[in-house]
Amino acid sequence: MIETAWNRLSAEALRGLAARDAIVLLPVASTEQHGPHLATGVDDFLCSEICRRTAAALAPDVPVVVAPTVWFGLADHHVPFGGTFTVSLATYYAVLRDLCRAILGAGFRRIVIVNGHGGNIQALASFTGELTRELAAPIASTTYFMEGQAAQAGILEDQRGVMHACEAETSMMMAVHPDLVSTARLKDAHGPDFDIAASLTPSLKMFRTFAELTASGVAGDARKASAGKGEALLAACSTALAARLRAGEPWSVANRAERRG
């Protein structure tokens, strides 16, 4: 298997990949409460796994490197449950800016920030433009569970996509880190549905903690989770992202827009 992990490669190997215009995947996640049945590192572990699988699907014909995962993010809304790290918006931007600057300084030109935490989505949508301007480089971003959504709906029983500590996330953890899933607590791992996409739609809103939405810390229902569903979800998301990158997105789309302009 081709090695794609930045921290498992030598500086010489990384210089060679930069010379081949390799794509750098920068996983960003969070360390936060995930209900009574899951470890706090869910977003970190799953986003890292998606990036690893995406890179495996691309290499060796599409050169790619997976940077170390940023394990913290914007998680104020989970703080009332304990077990949560969070940083300010300014700190988060500064960290991502400096990491992207380091990647560019190592000779790479194409960076995709791959997000694994719902609370980061709105900030990353703004940051991508700011980073592109400040660093004069085409920084792209995506949220892994927004990839392959049609396939996700066909895999899950009680939901159409990822919520929080739910059927989807619990299934994926069962597939890759079953030791971090407390099956004895699955009976308590359920809460009201939460539509992440709808929560991002502009409307009259104010900040709400997750404790105001769910007593268990779970959005959705983890009781129907299985390792088989988790493996299918991981495959659907990583395959969809790899296909887009293999096709040249998002850079080919930007180039076409520039030519039309």
C-alpha cells in the first residue's frame, strides 16, 4: 500500500510529492461529548479514517498526502455535557491559517480542508475565502458527511444522514473503533432528530447549547447502529470525495469559471 500519511513520510518524500503537485488533505475535527456510549474523539477518528480511505482510493495515480488531524474545533454548544475542548473563532482561524501556510511553505499548492464536525461548517465556509485571499492559494474545504449523501440515506434506517452520536456515527465507530463504543449504553443513546443542513439555512436564530436540544447528548437514535452500516457509510463518503478529487474538483470548476469570466 502506498504511504500517504504526512507524519509517516520523510521530508525528502514530501518534497517529491510536492513536486508532483500532490493534493494535501487536512482533516479537521473536534474532541467533544458524544452521548453516553461513545468516546469523545469520534469526530477526530472518523475524519482521519475518511481521509485515509480517500487517499488510498486516489494513490498512486493521483498523488496525495494526509496531514495530521486537527483534533479541536468550535464546540461551545457541547460544553454543558463536559468532556469537550473548544477554541475561539479567532484562534481557530489563526491555527488553520498557520497550518495551511506551513503546507504551502513545504511546496504544496493544493489543500483540501476535510471537516468532520458540524460545529465547524459555518466557520469553514467563511474561512475558505479568507484563507484563499490571505495566503494567495486556492484553499478548498468540504465536510465528509456531506459527501455521498444519496448513498447514506439508503444505508441508514432511521435517518438520512449524520446527526450526532447517532445511528450513523455509532455505526462508523463500530466499524473502525469498536472498543470505543459502549454497547451496554446503547439503550440510552437516543434523542430528537437534528437536521444539520437545515440548521445552516439562514433564518432568525440564536445560539443554543446541545443540552437545550437533547438530554442524552445524542441527536438521532444509535440503537440501530451496526458495523456493517458503518463500513458502508465510510466507503460511500470516501469514495464520493475521492471521485470528485480525481475529476479535478474543485480546481477544475474554478478554472472553468475564470475562463467564462
